[in-house]
Amino acid sequence: MKSGLTAGFIAGIITGLLSTIFLVVGRYMGLYGILQPPKITELLIFSLGWIIITIITTIAFGFIYEKFYDSIPGKGIMRGLYFGLLIWCIKDVIAGTYCIYSGIMISGLIEWVAAGINLIVIGIYMWTIYGLTLGYLYKPKK
Amino acid sequence: MKNPIIAGAIAGVISGIFGATMVAVGYSIGLYGIPLAPMTVAVPVFILLTIIFGTVLGLIYGRFHSLILGNGLKKGLYFGLMIWFIKDIMAASYVILIMEQIAVGINLIVVGLYLWILYGLVLEALYKPSK
């Protein structure tokens, strides 16, 4: 696939679907605390929202991947993996750390800390899957 | 300055001080409600975090410098806006729409905008890649 946008779009669908499954399974396992079991409609709305945001985000990342392709270290799938981890570092680790900081130092709200931890933990498998899929799908023009 | 890591760290110091000042102003006018930690702790930690992340982003900037759009300060501005877009807009969209933490998301977007624009501009002003 020679278009970063299309590769990003397909990788986004796969990432969105897989991460939704992980999130739903995690919720039923009680990974996010003791919550009321979600209703089916709630679950569908949540899953759909997650997948749509992921696809929009990953199309943009596909474009960035194509643009910066030559400067990303590694080859093939490994190049995609490094790119995925770079996104995780910028988007989730940095943003998550500021959320945790704000929760502890500024607002004193545990929800802020939870949001930061969520970003970092969910992000690691999400962007690893995305990077690997993108690295597999995207083949640059020669 | 030919070392992007040092340039990133210095840009992190400057934007960190600016960002912490804005947080302190927000604090004093009650924007964040009742503060938990004293300002003497919250401000240095904010600056320290921005220096650490500024260093990491400086390394990334050095690697991708020639591929970033624009010339001169515009290049730094675009990089800062790109970081803001990836880090804050995208992270905030998840935080607001999925985790339903609207205040957290708005905080990321608003603080991030001036923090990373300033960071990008200072970084570009300092960093001169070797030819």
C-alpha cells in the first residue's frame, strides 16, 4: 500500500477494534475498578465512539508516517513499531504525566490521575498494534 | 547550538517557567479550585517535567528537522503546533469523549497551546543543525 493515509485508515480500524475488545474485557474483569456492568447500548455507544476517534486519529498519523518515513529508524514492521512507540511517548506518556501531575499537584482530583494512567496503559498496546500494522501495510513509492 | 538535546532542554526551561507562571496565575485567581500542593512544590515540578520532556522532544526535533515544513522560526512554530496536536488535541479527545473527564481535556488543550508554541519557537531559535 503506497498511501500513508489509506494504510493509517486500515491500521486504525484494526487498532480500534482490537483495543475496544481489550477495553471491554478489561472492564468486565474489573480492571478499571468496581463499576456497574454496562448496558448493551452503553457498550455499543462507547465502542463506536472509541473506534471512530481512533480511526480519525490514525489517518492523521498515517499521513505523518508517510511524510517522515525515511527518518524513522528500523525497517519494515520494526519501523512501524518504532513509530507507534514514538506516538505513545509523545501522546500518552507526556500527556498522561501532565494529567497525573495536575491531579496530584493542582486539582487534587483522583479522576485526573486515573485519566493520566489510563492514557499511558491503554496507549502502550494500542500504539504497538497500530505501529506494527502500519509498518506491515505501508510500502513507500520508490 | 548544534546539539538538539541541549537546545530542547533550554527550550524546556523557558517554556516550563512560562507555563508554570501561567499555572500560578490560574491558581491565584481560583481557576483550579482549592490547590492541593503549595506553589513552592507545584511550580518547580512543572518546570522539571517540561525540561525532561523538552529534552526528549529536542532529540526528536533534531532527527526530523529537515522534514518539518517552513523556515526559521516558522519551522519551530509548526513543530510546536504538531506536538500540541498530537499530544494535547488527540489525548484530550480520548480523555473528554471516552473517559468523560472534560476539565482534564480542556486543561490539556489550553495549557498545551501556549506551552508548545513557545517551546517550538525557542527550540528553533537555539538549534542550528550541522550542515
